Amino acid sequence: MKIETKNLTKIYGKKIALNDINLTIPDGSFTVILGPSGSGKTTLLRILAGLLYPSDGKVFFNENNITDIPANKRNIAMVFQNFPLFPHMTVEENLGFSLESQKEGNLFRRRIFTPSDVQTKVDETLELFKLEDHRNKYPSQLSGGEQQRVAIGREVIRKPVVFLFDEPLSNIDARLRYEMRTWIRKLHGIVKTTMVYVTHDQAEALSLGDNIILLNEGEITQMGSPEDLYDNPNQKFVAQFIGNYPMNFLQFKSSKNTLSLTLDKEITLPKKIQKELSKIEIAEGEIGFRAESIREVDPDKTIDENQIVIDCSVVDSEKILDQQVLTLDFNGETLIFVTKTKKKFTVGHKLSILLHVENLYIFTRDNKRAF
């Protein structure tokens, strides 16, 4: 099912929760709506579900305008943060309930599925979700991950045209979150149904989605693949938000062949950047580089024309498994450097870092990506 929104807007009083959202979610894709708290991602999901009505704009399923169609007529599945299972029903009964409750007709309503149909579908779902050994257990006897699988299974059994996930893994521990991410990704490969997943956790977004919509303050800042948002951010907000560590930024002023960084400390620019800056005539802005792309200067190797050396001092060192996360000071500016070296660093240690031109991003004063 392809989903489209056109000029979608939602206003609460004086607050604009969503502002002129135009997007297309391809049929069969796994699309993640990502953004910080208050960015409008849950509001957008609830409008797609029919649980909220937009202040303006329209929602389309496969070219059909479904804006005025209520949630119970859209044949969608909604999976929430909590696990809305019936506590007095077993796993088997919870799964079968969504089919037993489906009826047709107006005056004399009858069940769509016979008891044997229901049992067959329940057995298939128990096998798909690896829940055969738990069929007679009650929700209170299940782990958090098992409860979530039952909750999702109860939606899968109905064969909805779209799955909508509202931060379903936020209430479980880190290890189980990893297992559930793997399992949800595998489920998508099996059912091949359009899935829209809301989260503020970029690890979930980057690992699950083949398409990401990044929201900020009710507007789409960028859409694309995880790799595209990480490698080619179109503005400073995207560069800061996407990645295990925030991107480092240094203000600059350019003049001919030099770049003045923070407090007028000058460094010589690689020729490639000189050429690009001259094309777009940027006099000042910010230079960005990721913590993972920094290298320590090797005194035995020659610095080539495509590299920049910055002399820093260590402010803090944090050991995380096989990585060290160093907080550095450069002329009063804080930089983050992630390295796998086993060398120990102490506070005050002088450290020269190396930046390659291919790993640099230039942003204008209005936070737009220049190159």
C-alpha cells in the first residue's frame, strides 16, 4: 500500500504540530519517522491511522483519499509502546480474538471466519512468531519481548494493508530491543506489507528503515535512505542528529587560501576546499566533521595536501568496550574524537588530529549544507 500526504497540517491552538507535510511512502517499504521529542512524528502517525483529523491537507492510500475514513475502516494495524493484551485470555485466545470479533452485515451480523478458520490462522501465527510453547500462557506469564510479539501477532493475523508502529520498543531493555529489531526486520521480509515506524532512537531508525523521514518542529528536514542522511546531510540539524556521536563544528572565516577557525587561529586550506569555497563565495560559516572520521597524526607519515592538522589538548577520556571517546579542546571549542587505539590519554595530553578533505562538511551561516 502506497501512502501519500498532501499539504498535511495540524494545529493545536497557536501551536503548529505539523506544517505542510508532503511525502510519499512506497508500497511495501519500511519507513521510519524519526525526530526529537515534540517534532510531530506521533501526530503524523496518528493522522495516518485515522486517530487524529488534520487541520488541513489530505491522506491517500493508493491514490484513494482516505482523510475522512475513520480508523476502524482503514484496515490498518497499530502497535503501541505498551502491550494491549487481554490479561484474562491466553496467548492463543488473544491471537484469535481479532478474527472472532470481525463480523459482517447490518441487522443480522455473522462472523467472517469459522472456528476452524480461526484455529488454522492462530496455529500459523504461533509458528511464525515462535510462540507455540506459550499458546496456553497468560500475558502475566510472558516476558516483555514475548508480550510484544503476541501484540504484533494479533495484528498480523488480520492481514492489514499497513502496519503503524508507535515507539513499540521504548519500554524494554537494550538487549531485548536489539533482538526485537532483528525480529521486526525479519517479519517485514516475510509479510512484505508497508510498515511505518515512529521512533526518537536513531539506532532503531538506521537499523530498521530502508527509508527515513526526519522531522523537526513539525517540518520534514530530510528524507532518504539511512546512508544518505548520514553521508549527505542537507543541513546542520541533520548532521547533528544522525550518528552515534554529534558532528563536530568549528566556525570559520575564509580569506583566499586560509581558513580562520575560532579566535582567528589560521590553518591552510586543502586546494579542493579552496576551489569549492571560491565557487560558492562563502565568507563565513561552519566546518563539520564526524568524531569517527578523525585520525591521530602519525609523526612518521607525511601530511598530504588533502589533509588538515589541528592541535588540541585532551579534556576527558572515556573507555567504552573497545573504543575510547576523547573530549578535546581546540582554542576553547570542544571536539569529540572516537578511536580504537589502546594508547592511554590523560587530561592535558597534547594531541594533533588529522582531518581529510573527503570527510569535511561546509555549512553556511543559515545552517544549510554548502558541500
